[in-house]
Amino acid sequence: MSTVSTTNTGPALKLPEKHYLNATYGIRSWLLTTDHKRIALLYLASVTFFFFIGGFFAMMIRLHLLTPSGYLLSADTYNRMFTMHGVAMIFFFLIPSIPAVLGNFLIPLMIGAKDLAFPKINLLSWYIYVVGGAFTLYSMVTGGLDTGWTFYTPLSTVYSNSAVAPAVVGVFITGFSSILTGLNFLVTVHTMRAPGMTWFRLPLFVWAHYATSVVMILGTPVIAITLGLAAMERLFGLGFFNPAMGGDPILFQHLFWFYSHPAVYIMILPSMGVISELIPTFARKKLFGYHFVAAASLAIAVIGFLVWTHHMFLTGQSTYAALAFSFLTFLVAIPSAVKVFNWTATLFGGSISFDTPMLYAFGFLGLFLIGGLTGLFLGCLGVDMHVHDTYFVVAHFHYIMVGGAVMGYLGGLHFWWPKITGRMYPEWLARIAALVLFVGFNLTFFPQFVIGYLGMPRRYHVYPPEFQVYNVMSTAGASILAIGYLLPMVYLTWAAFYGKVAGNNPWPATGLEWTTPSPPPTENFEVTPVVTWEAYDFHNRPDLGLDVPGHPEITPAHGHD
Amino acid sequence: MQSPLPFFPEQASNFAGHVDALFLFILLTCLFFAVLVTVLATYAAFKYRRTSPGEVGSLGEGNTLLEIGWTVIPLGIALVMFAWGAVVYVNFRTPPKDTLDIYVVGKQWMWKLQQPNGKREINELHIPLNRDIKLIMGSEDVIHNFYVPAFRAKMDVVPGRYNTLWFRPTKIGKYHFFCSQYCGTNHAVMGGWVTVMDPAEYAAWLSDEAGDVNPASAGEKLFTQLACNTCHLGNGTGRAPSLNGVYGGKVLLADGTTVTADDAYIRESILQPKAKIVAGYQPVMPTFQGLVTEEQILNLTAYIKSLQSQPVPAKGAGVAPATTGKK
């Protein structure tokens, strides 16, 4: 029925002779590469580095909080730990993770292009990231940073005794890497789609990155300006935010959150994009409500810009402003809910397998559900007045950023690892790791909702003894979580060299990236592909070698019921 | 003290019951949706599990009616949450008329509190049961936040402005209060206890070991020490407007606008006198930025407040004539 069977059961699978990994050799060929796939791997190495730095700080925090009096760290050290945990994870891991690694690798492959629109700018953005990262690391080793990742003034600009300036400059610089990546994606998606790859045939991963890129381009300059002003206040004593010099500390918060709330969507939208690939692939069924899911991404990007003061309901801001922003916050929840319903509906009538990426997709669904729903409590003015700045908030955003964004990232890494490396990861070990992560994650963060509602404030190096039970649970969970993160790091690295050869399309999946060899050649496709099928359409793809009931030949789009 | 695994903090203020009820409403609604999605996804995962390696799913295309349904219904529910939350919050942000006012100053890393009669406390707050309490809060350095979990209420304490936080304690007892806005090294120990007392006991406590001067008298003394009284003459003949009756009233400014003389306006006029010039006067007042502490400003404000009952001179008053300031 099909000419080429691409499932990975055949004994004769071999890696292609020439591919992007062995096209050239030597350190120069990597550091001066303009191949989006190699740049993605450079990013993979750098974000993983920052992930483990941030993870180390997280582990210190959790160990310290095992007892109410905190036996491990001094107050100042503890404050540096949670600040640097936030800075490393948010600016140097979460924001670049999926876009700069998976997006970079996959967007040209998914739309049938040879590279991104501006390959040299793509490399430049990685170097900018590295320079920004170097400044921030410099801050970490020369006194650290103790302002909280939010850099609230006048604490950060006047009162802090830590290395604020290099960290702020580092984050400022890294922002440009984000802007350039976003720009590159937008231009690429607009101008470089293969023949037949219409806007509504684009994989939803691409739509999600399109929306993310808009946020990156419009939002990041604002954080750059904000941090620039803060740096000038700290270094040159210019009074922008310090009330003693006529500045307004609340102005800083407006500017900061104008970027940093949309930044949450920079972290979660790409992950939603990954889930929108995983669920149809492993349910072997078109995504339910494709247009609605694509529109939901754009709606999140747009409304996401209009909710920033929900971080500031208790700063003394006008009651009317609070009402307007609370209303908009409830509004932004709706497109996320629409996505969840569509993912769930996709499962009905599917043919579902439980390969590791799908386990991550299920994990994402559960954790994002909790993370998203607890956002309603915080957006609700009458509850926020109690839970604002408590552990309830900490739990909520970890469910979104770790439960959502990181689960999506890991699910995506497993799913595309065979494409990236040409080799399969060990399936059973990977399933166990996914399970360990899920259990460890919930044990770490669920108790934090409870201590939050009980009233334990964030960023406390010591706490009243009545909160201890939940803190012990949380620390126990974090230890399990740490194992859950180390496992994939180890076996994915191993698999890149020694895993079973995967073949072009081991799952099989419908995207263009699976029609080219694994790993792909430097130019991605030997001939420019022509797209004749809708996204996730398993029924009109005889080349996948699946048993489409009663339709061994290509069927017309509406020929089946 | 409580059960080993408590889920709710004590309810000890007028807000606590409302916040908890709202919380439970959202919790139950969310649980319903979470269970619904989980059950559906789990059911589908087993019902539609793959039975042969080459199997594909059905040709599902989507359903616009369903999409509209699961957009509109959650939106409706969200609006109910929004509206309920708004009602609780607006009440929380609107202090009632007759409150017991307590001045609070936050600084790294302690709280200084002052009762209306001048009695001072550090990291302790004593208040009478069932009385509306209003905290008028300022900061000497960075942003802090005054948070009493048992009252379900908190408010940032921001340098350069006054924020108020009101509540009515409804249960006698001792409750934690915390700083919940990260403020540097000892943020975690910048807290203390709120003691809610029987009103009679509170009165006894308040008059006990008196000796502190009440804020208005302290302010009056400062008013002379800082030579404010040489220009701000009570009879309106000075180089600066009389402050009699000005607090809470409307002030006509040189640019023709009016402003309400509240705590924030008075504070600004002391620290940045040129920001708002009263109509008919020259900008001659020097700034007192750096010369007075937050507590001294609070005392001066209390003194100016006490001048509310003094006779307003016909000419030379800061307070605007009755015809202006009304619509």
C-alpha cells in the first residue's frame, strides 16, 4: 500500500551519510555556523547550563526551608539564592528554551525552508545571549544578586548591597537576543513557506511561535528601557524611581510588568505549540478546532498585553484600574481554556499511544489545568487581597512555568530527539522519568497552595513553625523532581550517540520535518517540498504506511465518514 | 494549636468570611472543570487506545457549536467570579467614615506603629474588637507590605506615598502579621503580632504607662520648631495660607484647579512645596525633604488635622471658598 515504510521496526535503518552534524567538523564550524539546526544545539547547550545553575539554587532553597529556622544559609545568602534562581530560570532558561532551541530547529523544517530568513542574525542572537549570560554570571560570582528577579525599586536601585548593575545589564543585553529571534521567526514564516504551505496548513507549533514572536518584539524593548533606567538610577543616581529624588517606585512596576506579564506568555505559548503537535500525532487524528486553537494563540498574545497591573492590585493603585485589569485578566483565561478543551476533544475518536512525548502531553494537560485555574483565584480581586505575595502565587506560577512550559519543552525534546540526533531515546527509562517528574512536581508545589492560603509570604528565609509540615513535603518533592530532571539529561545525551537509529519518521507524524532524513541535511530538503495536505491529516498520507480503513489510495479531503 | 494539617487560617476580621466564601466558590467551580477534563481525557485515553500499530484515528474535523459553547460558558462563569471579587475588593478599598486611625511606618526591618493617643509600639499592634480600624501607612526606605492572614487583608507600604488599610477585627486573639513585599535581608523577620482586645481592656491598655505625646501635640511642637508658624499664621495674615480647617477641604491652586487636602497632599506640600501652589501665594516655601522623618510628617499631618475645628479666617485661608470645588 505504501512505497516506503518508515516505522522503526526494520533492521536496515541507517543514518544518512551526510547530515548537518557531520557536514563540517571542528569548533570553528560550530561557533561560526549559520545553520539554524546547529544554532539550536548551541542554544540547547547554553539553556541547559543555565537550567542546572537555576536548579542548583532551587535545591539550596528547598533544603534550607526544611526547618522553620533555616539551618543551611544566612538570610543574605538565601535571598541571593532565590533571586538568582529566578533570574537564571526566567531570563536564561524559560524565555529562550522552546523558541530558541526547538523553534530554531523546527520552524524552517516545518514550513519547508532551507533556513531562517536571517541566518547570520540568528547566530548573532546566540552570541548576544551568551554575552548577556556572561554579565549575569559575573554578577552571580561577584557578590550575587538579592533584589528578587523582579528588581523592585528602590530596593534594587538604592538599598541593595549586591551586584545589581551587572545582572541588570546582562538581562538588558539578553533581551536583544529575544527580539532578534522573534523578528527572524516572523519574517521566516511570512516569506519562506514552501509551495502549498498555506497559513492554515501551518503546524500549530508555528502559529504559537508566531504569536510568541509578536510578544517578544513588542514587549522586550520595554523591559530594556525599564532596566536601562534602573541601571542609570543605580549607577549615576538619576532619580527615576527613587521617591527621595522625586521618582516613583510604582512606575517601575508598571513598566516592569508591561513586559514581564506578556513574558509569561513567551514561556507558555511555545509549550502549548508543542502540545498541539504531540496530541494529534499520538492520537493519530487531526487537532480538534485547528482554527480556534490558532486564534487562541493570537488572542492570548494580544490580551496578554493588557493585564499587567494584576501584579499590582495591592500597591495602592486606583480601585477603578484594579477593576479593569481584573476583568481583562479573566478574559485572557478564556483562550487558554479553549485550547484545553480542544486538546481533550482531539483525544475522542483517536488512536492513542502512550509513547513518552504523549505522557508529557498528558502531564502538561493536568498541570497546566491546575496552573491555569489557580490563576483565576489570583485574578479575582477579592481573593488576591489575601493570597497576593504568598506561596499561593509561587505554586501557581510554577504550575504554569514548570508544569506547563518545562513539561512541554521536555515532551518536545523527546518527540524531536530522533529528528535532531537521528537516534531514539530509551523508551521505558523515558516513561519512568516522565512519571517521576510528574509525581515529584506535584509533591513539590501542591503543598505550596495550602501554605499560601494559610498566609506564608514568599521570599522568607525563616518562617513560623506552623508552616513546616508543608515545607517538608515540598522539599521531599523537590528531591524527586531533581532526579526526574537528571534522568533525561543523562539518557538523552547517551541516546544522541548510542541510541537506536530512528529513521526519517519513527512515530510516524505528519509534519514536513518528518519527510526529510534524520538528522536532516544542512540544507534541510534535497528538493523543495510541495504541501498538498492539511496539518495532522493522517488519512491522506499513504507515505506514512498506516492502515487507513478502506482507503489504500489517496482519498479526497471529504471522502470519508 | 490547630490540626496538624490545617487548610484555612483563622477568620478574625470582617473580610475573612467573604474572602473564604469567594475562595470556596472559585475552588468548587475549578474542581468541577478540572475533574471534568481529567475524567474525559482519562476515559478517552483508555477507550481510544491504539490496538494495532498501523491504526489511525477517525476523521474528526471540529464543531463550531461546541467551540462557541466552551468559550461562552466559561466566560460567563469568569464574569461571576470577577463581579463577586470586585464587590469584596471595593469594600476593602473603601474605608468607612468613623475609623480608629493608627499610623504605621515601615522601615528595614521593623514596623513602628502609633495609636491615636500617641502610644507607640514596635512590631506589635493592639486594637479593640469590633471597631473599624484604619492603618495609614508610609515607608522610610523600600516597599513593604502589611499583611494579616487572619484578617485576609494586606496592603503595600510604599515610600513617597500613603496607603491605607482598613478592617474590623471580629475575634479576640493574637494573630501574626507579616511583611509580604520582599524588602531585603531580614524581610522574613519583619513581622509581629496583632492583638485584638476587648474594648474595655484596650482602653485600659491604651491609658496605661501613658507618657508618649499624642501625634497632634507632637506635630504642634514641630510646627513651631521648624518655624512653620512664622508664615502659616492662623489668622490668615501670613506669607503663607492659614491651615485652619484646611484638612479634608478643597484647596484652590494657582493654576485654577482644586485639590483635596488629604494626607498625601500635605505630605507633598511639606516635601515638594512647589508642586502645588495655593492661589494667591508665592512659591517661597523651602523643601523639608531630608529634614523631617516619616514619623514627623505624620505628626505634622495629625496637627494640621486637629486644626480642622479652628475658625477659618475670611481672607488668607488655604481652604477654597465654598463656591469653588463644587460642580
